[in-house]
Amino acid sequence: MLQRIDKTIVLLALAAALAASPAAAASGYAGIGSSNPGAGRVEGLSGVGTRAAEFLTIPVGPRGVAMGGAFSSVADDITAIYWNPAGLGFLDRPEAFLAAIERPLDIRYTYGAVAVPVWGERMVLGAFLSVLTSGDQEITTEFQPEGTGAFYSAYSLSAGGTVAYNFSDRFSAGLTVKNVHEAIFGITQDAIAFDMGTNYHEEVLGVPFRLAFILSNLGTNLTFGGDKLRVTVDPEDIYPGEDVGRLPRDARRETSTFALPTSFRISAAADLVHGVNQNLVTAVEVAENSNLPISFSLGAEFTHRINAKSSASLRAGWGFQQDEVAAGSEARLRGFSVGGGYLYRLYSLTIRLDYAYRDLGLLGANHAYSLSFGF
């Protein structure tokens, strides 16, 4: 009976995931009401910079970064909160995680998370907080393009909770609910967003195989607001040269509304080597995005068990995006990534250090570091 229920759940998940991508392709994407992340974007052109809260697309965790982003079906640690909330169901002990990610122009992204298995490890609960800070930036104007001598700051923040549930020993699903907040020069915007994912694991010809479907950053649109948008309007500014005879009025500037960078991803992974001391997993992932053309990635992770207390991993991957025309040698390695990690068990405490290098093409290199603990 359990196997029949398991198969029914999996079939329903597959059908829903396959339907989500092509459905309503002709409709424009307008936030949480849309069923197709790619709709509304001009075919073949990048939409990067036309969506709000694009910091949500910064990959979290050196494991996933080093594998080129082909990680949603592999994620079995606390970073699954970002990659695929269903993967959080693999946790069998509480974990805490902290990552620091360097970005171009001295921008820094910090991400922290905790997760705890409950209900006999059938359910896992998690929470996270991420902050993107830019530091002080000099204000420029049309008439002072070199700078005015005044500065502003900006930051983006996301916080939320995740629940993953293991329906059986082969199928899990997860949901993340998060608040998204951005602030720049005293004006702010907020949204509520959701991540949903599934993970199905099976053996095919004796090879462990995993298949995942993920919908990320599906939520409400964002519009800036705040006191700095309030202005005083003189009627004579509206009707120049006329004596209107009215006092100035208070008014508020209106800003455009922007959708979140929603994406629908399909990911598959196979453990080509699955032994006591060595494990080699390869993965592929395809994504339809609201802010750029369809992208895909390939990745691999090799783990060697050094002894009963420690193991080391090497990772490599390549993420392919079609939103940048190569402009010389600087862009040739764009999307290439490599990294490694070391895990050490000290009694009941597990300590994990990870690092990843990622080539961003014309934007240069990117380094990511993380430290996590399992209790």
C-alpha cells in the first residue's frame, strides 16, 4: 500500500512539474499569479536587471557553486534550504551553516541557516537569514557624473522558514516561505515569496539516481515606497508662467512595479561510484528563468573517505547562460567553477569546511567560503 501511495505522489509531482514550464506561455509574468516564469521576457534576450531582488539568484553554499549550480537534486545538507527545500529531508541531525560570498564592486553576501529534524526524522524544519550589503556608494548626477561628494548605502535582506517532509524512503517534498526586503537611499520594498521542491531517489541498474523539480522565488511583486518619495509640488511648476493662486501641495512619486526572479528547474543526479571509501556523483540541471534565457549546468563531486573521522571532496562544474555575448578572452571561462571541502567528525560533532571558485566572465572571479556544524 505504501509503495502504491509513493508511486501516486511521484506521478502527480512529475505531471505538475512538467506542466508548469509550458503552461500559459502566452501570458505575461506578473508575480504569484503566473504559471510560467519565462513568459513576458523577449525571446533570446536577457532580462537581468529588470527583476527586483535579484540577489535571490546568488547561489548559496560552496558545494553547489563548485558544481556549477547542478546541485538541486544532489543537495542533502542544510544548503538545500536554498537549492531545493525537499533535500532538507535527508538531514538526520541538527545543522548550522554560515557562508560568506564575495561579489564584484566590494559587494558582500552573507547567509546563515539552521535546521532540525523532528517527528522521528520524518520532518525537518529550517530557518535562514541572508543579507547583501553594498557599503557606501558615491552619488552621481547628470551634471556631476564624477560624483557629488555625497554617499548612499543599500542592502537587501531575505529571511524565512523551510519545512521538508519525507513521504516515504524514496520521496520527499519541501516548502520555503520567505520575506524579501530591499532598501536603497531611504526607500524600501517588500515581498513574500515561496520555494517549492520535490526529490525522488531510486536505483537504476544498481546506480543510485535522484530526480528533482523546483520552483523558486514565486511571489508578490515589489514596488518602492518611503518618505523620500514624498515631495512638495508648486502649482506654478505644473503650469509655468501662470499665476495659479494655490498653495504648494504634498505629493508622492510613484515607482515601477517589478516581479521577482522566478525560475523552474529540473535536476537529475547519479552516483556513478558508490562505495565505502569513494563516491562520485554527477549531475545536470536545466532552468527556465524569468530574468534570463533558459540555462543549464553540469557538475560532479568526488568524495574520498580518509578514515573513520574525516573525508575530503573535490568538485567541478560549468553553468551555461545565454545572456552575455563573449567579448574576448575575459568571458571564455564564464560559468566554470571548481572547489573542495573537508569534513571532520569529533565525537557527535561534525565540522565541515567548503570553498568554491567561480568564473563570472567579464565580472571577474568569485570566491565562496562556508562553515557548517552537525550536532
